Amino acid sequence: MEALFHTLQDFFHSVGLPLQQDMDITVHALDGLHGDKPLASPLFRTNYYSFLLISEGKGKYSIDDREYELGPGSFYFTNPGHLKSFGIEELLQGYMLTFTENFVKQHYSGDFYTLFPFLLHESAPVMQVGEPIMGDLSQLFEQMLREYEGASLYKSAILTKQLAILLYKTKELLLSHRVALHPRNRASEIARDFKKLLNDNFRDLATGRTEKVHSIKTFAGHLHVHPNYLSNVLKEETGKPASEWVQERTLSEALSLLRNTSMTVSQIASRLGFADAAHFGKFFKKRARVSPGEFRRSQHL
């Protein structure tokens, strides 16, 4: 089965290229990033979002069952879980940005997926942009690159604000290009609708409209499919079964609550549907590698 990479660093290391990463958001210039000769990647999936703007060069990009030509003026993004590959025929220039859901949940206080619903869709085509849009996007990516490479005490907060601007620009471009983000088949429709239901569930948790995270059986019931079928579809479409999607979203929510609220660990455990703080602590430490208390203290150093 194709590899699933959780960080950009892991992907680059898999193809023999050096790259270091110490944040859940990255910004890089494409010039020289992929080495100094043409490159063809294997099929792979990522657990992070990627946004790319190409100013020079030539290549191809495939996602699921679609292939696109890349060249000057290409702007595109990919959401987590998709089967993709790329080929570089002439060395690329431009920018690449990646970020995870964990980064957004820790640093963005709004309802991220309601504002930017295209991040829940299965895939979007490569858009071709001309001037002055190309110049505006290049300027924004360059500002983010300088911030990413800098040493500001408020780097994450500043990058979050800049990311929001990029996402609003993307939303505007999807409208102006009249991009129809329709699922390509029934399986991709189920995956899209599951992601929306998952987001709605956690939004209702935050606003008190529900008191628990839904079970896989409940999600499957809303989608009128069997729980096993739902997990199999998600595994095939995204590389992760339904339970993994729920657990990752639970972790993202926990990170956000620990960082951005004064709720106790017990209150957070209850909010997220755990029987008690001990069960929550075991879940959190297994995935975050630190205890909830240790994570919270690290945010206030």
C-alpha cells in the first residue's frame, strides 16, 4: 500500500531529499527544494494540507484519478488523505506551504471549516492565474516565508493570520474560476459527507448542542451505510479508517482546548466524551507523546 506521511519532512526523507521541520506549518521556496534534476515521486498520501504556487518550470500532478499539467501561473491545493503523485520535468520556482489540522486548531479561534468549506472537499483542480493575482499571491507567500524563517516570538500567530488571508484568496479564486467541487463517485461523496458530519459534531460539542463525540455507528447511520462499509470506504479513499479520523480530530480539539481555554483536564475529558481524566490522559499521551499537563505547561513557557 502507498505510504501515508504525517509531515513534509518525512515525505522528503522518503525520496532522499534533506528537509528539517519543527512546526506543524511549513513555508518553502520551490527553487532547489526538490534537488537539481527532474524528479518523479511514487504514489503517496499526506496527513497535511499543501498549497503550491508555481512561477517557473514544468511538471505534472495527479490526484486520485485526475492528472494536471503544471507550469507558470499554476496554483493548487490538496487536502489530507488523497492518493497523489507529481513529476518535475523542468525545475520549479515558486512556493509551497503545508499545515496540519492540529496547527489550525491550536492557533485559529474561528470555525475554520465553515469559513473554508473547500478544505473538506475531496479534491480541487489546478487553477491557472495571471497577473495581477500571481503577483499578489507571490507577495503573500514571500511574506509568509520571511516570517517562517524568522525568529519572532509570535511566529505561529502571525503565520495563522497570513494563512487565513491565503485561504480567503483561495476561496475567492474558486468562485472566480467557477470551480465545481463535486465528488467524482459515490465513495468520494461518502468521504466528503463523513468529514462534514465529523466537523459538525465537534462544532456542536464546542457550542454545547451535544455532549459526546459520535460513534462510527452513528456516523454510518447518518450516511445510510454500514459502519464497516464506511470505514472501508474511508480507508480506500483517504488511507485512514473512520476511527482514525475521529481520533485525530479528537486530539486536535484537545490540543486547542488545552492551549486556548482555562478548562481543567477533567472538564476537557468530559467535553470530548471520555469516561474520566485518566482515560483521556492515556489517549492524549499516546498520540501527543506528552501528558495533557505537560503540553499545557509548554505553551506558557
